Amino acid sequence: MSAEAQRVDSMAAGAEVADAFNRAATPALGLQLWQRRGFQVSALLAVVVVGAALAGNNLLARQYTPDAAVRQYLNALQSGDVTTAWAQVQVSSPTAPVTAALTDRAAFQAALGAAKPDIKDFSIISTTNIDPSTASVDFNYDTSSGTKQGKFIVERSGQTHFGLYPVWHVVLTPALLQVTLPKGADGVSIDGKAVAAPAGSQSTIAVLPLAHKVQFNGTTILAPETVTVDAAFSLGQAVTFQPQLTADGLAKAKAAVRAAFAVCAQQTSPNADSGACPQTIGYSFSGSGNWKLVGDPTQDMVVSFDKDMNAVATGHYQMAFAYAESGVQGVMHTPGSGGYSAPLALGPDTITATSIQPIDGLPALTRPAAATDQAAKALVGQAFRRCAVVRAQFVADCPQELISLADNVRWTLVGNPLSGASVSFDPNSGQYTVSGHFLMTVSYDFFGSADSGTSFNTTYVAYLFWNGKSLQLVTISGGN
């Protein structure tokens, strides 16, 4: 082979090698960039990353919305998580002047520790944007007494999370508790925190809108009392106490009322008109006399507290008025009885009663089992026999009368005055009456001449009281 031919063959072989190398190093002209496998994998990864970022952003964004703040707050209340719950709220100022305010974090923790909120479950209903920084969130919540509706105002603060997401706070408006303590009380505590509430007047105490335990502190006179108040979703309410006297307090109250009646018994007027005593004979009488208390006026006494937390003792009294009347032999007696009301002044360990007024409408008295008709009639029968032996025209506490000028008067009881008599009991006054007819003949001297006749009165009414142990006769009045 010639040198020229060899050179041509060598060049051809080199061209084939170069062409093969170029085909391996250069992609086919028909395959686009986006069709390459490596590019597709990279693009898919980029889509996944962007999608994850968007999903994460949406998730975070949903955590920083008005309804999310409410949801986190209610969840924290259910679980008793003070830290999380407190982080979701801001407390506004009370809507009115207050005596004391328990609205800080310590008060929040004390309230949750004293009384867990009655929230079993809840669901957000709607969110209404009031303005760019304020929203209203409505929700339902299940309680032990059924499903209720609630609403929170939520405000946007100037803070953000991660520099992007706004911070929303549930606005808590303090509830105003109206607390009235009776005079002599030793203050009040709310969720274990003592509150400076003056006794004898109403106090307004601002508390967080949660459930609270209000403790009415006891004394030797007043028993302690605890009241649970649900102030959730409430702007204000009165705390209703039911004060009760201790055993020592009740004993002192009874002693105070007895002492006041002892003062009333010193009155000489038949009809007390000073406003300090309740007794009256029920009709006009110009004379004077002496009152005597019959039985114990505190036997049925009850101590209660009015709307202003003033202590008042009520019960029934029985008194007899003794007086002298011209022409009547002996001391006359007239009953006075009924209901009474005595305001009580309570101190830390003392009770006084300075006045007693008559009152109607008290619970009816129960007739004692021992106060039988037979016992009442027996007393009246004995009194008639005593009346018959008195030698006078007019005899105190006896029904007979002789209307004549007479001397040497002698009475004789004829028959049984209890035959056909009736016995009644007045549950409003505690007074017993025995009513019937009687016959008494009389012998007397008229200007030196013997004469005779019968009593001007032929009917009678006997008045009796129960003194706590037995019946006591006050008087027998006569009629014709």
C-alpha cells in the first residue's frame, strides 16, 4: 500500500473515533432540558419544599388568630393550666369603682385552684372582625347543667410571633361582686384571699370572670359560711349570704331579748307607745299599773337577717297588766300578747337588743300537748270557787257583779260553770280562752234590810297563758 493510501485510511479511522466520542459527549438534539431526569428530580424536590413551607405557614397562621386564642384559653381552663391560660388574656379595668380588686395572676391561680370552671367541652361558632385589631368570638360550651353560649372580645396586641404572626389576647372584664356583711362580722375571703370589706355596709369587689369560693369568716357570734359563685360571663352579681348564729350567739341573742323585755316590764302604761316595747291591753285606759312577763318570750324566737344584713329576732310574748280600779276588791289583770320583732346589734362577741316592736304575720304557734281542754277548765273551775267566797260587789279577775248599793255581800255558785264551756287557742298570740255561762246568787244588805238576787253578768271569758310548763290563768271577765 502506498504511503498516500495509508495516510487516507488513518485519517478516516481518526474521524470515526472522533465522531463516536462526540456522540457520547453531546446529547441528542431531540431531548429538552425539562425532560432530563436530573432536572425533574430537582424540580419535584423544590415543589415539595415550597408546599411544605406553605402548609407550615398556614398552620402557624391558624395558631395566631382570635379564635385560636379563645380555643387555647378554654383548653387551658379545662385542664387547669394557669400558665397557658394567663398567657392568653389581658385584664381590663373594672367598669365601676370597687372596694377591692382581685384581678392579677395570683388571683387567677387562686380562683382556678379553689373552683374548677364548669366547662366539659366547647366549640367555636363564629368570629366577627370588629376592626383590624378587635374581633368577637362566639362559642358554645357544655356544663353540668347543659349547653350554654359565650362570647369573648379578642384584641390584637403590638407583639408578633416570628416577626410575622400577630399575638391576640382574650379580654377579661372583671365581674363585680356585691357583698354585704352584717355588723359584727369578721370580714370575707375570696379564694383564700382576705378582702378588706367593712361590716354593716355593701362592698363591691372586682374579680376575674371565673368560679370563686367566697368565705364568710365566722366569729363567736356568727357561724362561718362558704358560697360558690360562678362569675364566668357575668358583669356583676350579688353574693347572697345566709348568716347563722352559733350556739353561743343564739344564747346571747336570747339573753339580750329577755333583758329588753325586762325593761319593758317596768313600764306603767297599759299601752306602750314609745316604740320601744310591744305590749298593749288593746283598749284605752287612763290609769297606770304594772306589767309582768308570763313565760319565756324566746321559746319560739328565731333570728334572721334582712336585706341589709341586719339581725332581727322575732317571736311571741305574753304579759299581764295589773292595775287597781275604784270599787273593785283586789288587783285587776288584763292579758297582752302577740308577735314581736327586736333588732339586734351584733358585736364581735356581744349582742344587744335596744327596742322591741309588735309585729303580725309570724308563723303560727303550736299548741303544747300538755295544754289540754281539761287542764284549762280545771283552772277556771278553781278560780270560780275562789271568786264565790269573796264578799264584795265587784271582785278582781272574777265575772260576777252586783249593781246595787249593798253591804255584807255573799255569793253562792250554782251549778257547774264548766258545763258546756268551750276552749280555744289563738296561734297568733298564744292565748287560751274558756267561754261559757255561769249562775251566781247573791245575798246582801240594802240600807240595813236583807236582800238577794243574782249576778248581773251571766256569761264569762277566762284568759290563760302557757308559761312553758303549765297553764296560767290571767283573769275571768264577765258579760251579760
